Amino acid sequence: MSLAYRRHLPIIITFIMGIIMILQYFIVPKQPVEPYQITMQKVGETLTNWANLLAAFTIGFGMVNIALIHSRHVSRKTPGQWYYSAWLLFVAVIMVIVGIGGEPALGINVSKYQYDWMTTYVFAALSGTMYSSLAFYITSACYRAFRARTIEATALLIVGFITLMSRTPAFQAYLPQVIEVADWINKYIVKSSFRGILIGGALGAILLGIRTLMGMETGYLGRRD
Amino acid sequence: MAKSPLEYIESLPREIIYTILIICLAVPLVKPLGLPVPISSRVKEWHQYVEGLPDGAYVLVSVDYGVGSLPALEPFMVATLHDLFERNVKVVIMTLYSDGPICYESLITKVNPDAYGKQYGVDYVFLGYIPGGETAMKAVAENLHAAVPTDYYGTPLNQIPMLKDISGASDFAMIISVTPSGDVAQGWIRQWVTPYGITYMSCVLAMMMPTMEPYYPAQVKALTDAGRAGEYEYLIGKPGSGIRKLDAFSVAHIMLIIAIIIANIAYFALKAQKKGGA
């Protein structure tokens, strides 16, 4: 594949699209009047809708990718993995069939009730379980990590304690002073620190955007063969 | 060599910690302790903004969570919709999560708009999942009808009475997002608050609060975490699952505080022992 097709063309497309989006943000007013403003607005809207379509496409792409990766594990019988992959593919196929309302050709007729049942009592329950297991890991990590070993660790411990107490309904009711202390920490220490981090991050993002538009950042083009 | 009691306490096996935590969470859920429910200023402020909406105002409610975080975020979303449906406002609901429609179904079943005399298409509407994250927010803001031609059930938007005259962000009085994602919570600021100056209310996970604090109250007019759902339910007189969790929060947090204190005592006692031994 030629270098122009593989590298230069994507960079040119990125540059043109990026410049159009920047221009339409700064040039087009809320109520466009001039013909060029109306045109720019329409182009901006179209490009945004293209981005949404691409995002929707990635879901289907992700499904194909998962199917390929896990089919490979099953066909190669990867030790310690293939049975999980087989189960994943089986459940994915079942969910797709149920989701699209069954497959009459296979004699499978599914109602909304069955789909709702599977999402509520299988998918939602499992997802919730995975998420809530974090509480156990965090508790265990707090028990091990919160030690007053150094001055910095002691400061972290004290602030952690105050924050935890301020978020505990029982302390909020019987020791309301802790809320004021936590609010003060949030208002002055947390807010100012995070603003610094955010401004730094935003400057970095602007720089990354400029470098991408100039073709100096090419990570998004993928691996070079 | 066997561990001394202090060493054992200092590095308590995780199985024991997990068991104690399960007991601390389960007991108050099964047998509520009836601890008082203090209402924080953040929840009062949230309610005041909803209360202050003018008649006929359009509110965009984005159910920006999936089923994984549903147990944590849904109680606050339910309380918010109860509060909104108490008023004469038009509610446009959407989601940026592919499994968001499942969350919507669960949400709307719990809220039951019929009980408030609200009619689908006239008082509230569900646009479904809009892919694209931040570009979806931008597309909806610029031209709602172009970005979402039909609602979740396939009805063209121009046939839905409440959406006939709505073109985009400038027609909305408020945007409410409940999400576990920092990108989503901050994306609304970039795509709706900065360009259109819409009143934005954000409910996030407690651990995300520090990352959102810099935007409060300038860009995010009301900011709270979903753990305060019980307070909101109590405030608006609609007790739900959030209020039942408050006692469990209290007991689990107190357990964690005590555990950390014990671990530190064991750590310093061990240190002193080692010094004495040397």
C-alpha cells in the first residue's frame, strides 16, 4: 500500500475535518444569517451526525471482533480460556436471538417478557454484582493502605477519615461539624488542586489537537506494517 | 512461623474483612435501624432548582448509566423524575449508554408517570440510545430532529406533540444527567453549558465528586452524588430504595473507620515491639 494512501490521505482528511469543526464552532452564531454561516452550520451538523453513525457502527464492529477472538480461542482450545470463550459465544448468540424477537425458522418464538426477564435477572444482576464487588476490594485496600507511616500518609489518613465521616448519615446527624470541615476541604483544597490538574490537562489536550491536525501525532492511524 | 496476634490483626485476611462487611451491609437492610436522615445542602439545592422550573419548561434528562451502575444511580434518578413529574414541565429522556434503554424501562416502571396524569408524547418522551458520546450531545444540541429522527418506539419526532416545536439545546431550560462517567458529566458542560448557557444539574458517583467540584457552581448549578438518594426521597416524601440503604451506609462506614483505627493501633504496637526487641 502506498505511503500516500496509508499515511498522507488520512492526515489530510483529519486536517480538513478538524479545521471545519473548529471554524464552525467559532464562526457560526446561534442564529446564522449569512449564507456562509448557514452552510458551515449544515456541514458541522452533518459531520457530527457522521461521527454518531460511526460510533453506532463500532458496536457491531465490537461484536464481530469479540466473535473472532473467542472463536479462535475455542478452535485452538486455549488452556484455561476456551470454555469461557465458548460460554461467552453461546450466551451472546442466545441474547441476540432473544433480543431480535426469536428466530421462527428455528422454531424459537420469544416475547418481550422473556427478553425483559433475561436482562433483569441475568444481565442486570450480573453487571450489578460485578460493580458492587468493588466495595469489598476498596474496604480491603483501605484496611491495608491507610497506615500513618509517614507525614504524607497521615495527612491522607486524616482527610480520608473526615471525608468518610462526612458521607456517613449517622455522623451527619450526630456530629454535623464534620460536614463543615469536609466542605472546607472540598471547597479550598480539592477544588483548587483539581482546577490546576484540569487546566494542565486542557492545555495538553489543545497541544495534542494541534499536533494531530498538523500530522505530527499519528497514533490514531494504527500500527505501521 | 506462626503470626503473633498483632501481626494477624495488622494483615487481617481479606476473607474476614469481606465477611464483616457483608454482615454490616446485610443486617441494616434486613432490619433497618431507623437512624435519622439529615438532608444535605446539595440535595436541598437540587430540589430548589427543580422546584424553580417555570410552567411548560423543557427539561432534558439523560439516563447516562448502564445496568452495571443501575443499583447505585437509579434511586437518585427515580427521585428526580418524581420531583419533575410533580410539576408542569415537559421531560425529554435520552441515554448515551447502549444498555440505557433497559435502565429507562426499569426507571419508568418505578416512577409510573400515569400516577401523575402524565401522558407519553405530551408530557414526556424517550428518545432511546443515541450513540457517539460527546458528539451525540453536540448533535442533539444543534438539531434534535436531524440527530434523532424517531423516538425509541419508532414514532417520527415531528409526530410527537411535545417535540414539534423543539429544535435543539436553546429550547431547553435545564439538563439533568445522572452518570458514573466523568467524560459524560464533563461532556455536557462542553457541549451544552458553555455554548448555550443551559442550567446543568449533575449527579455522579461519590468517588467522582472531587473531579466535578471545580465546575460547581459556575458550570454545574447543582452537583450531588447518588449516595444521597435517600435524602432526596425523604425530602420529597417518596421513600424508595435509597432511604433503605442509608442505615447500611452508616454501619459499613463506621465498620471501616473502626477497622482502620484497629489496623493502625496494631501497626504502631508492632513497631514499638520491634524497637523494644532491638
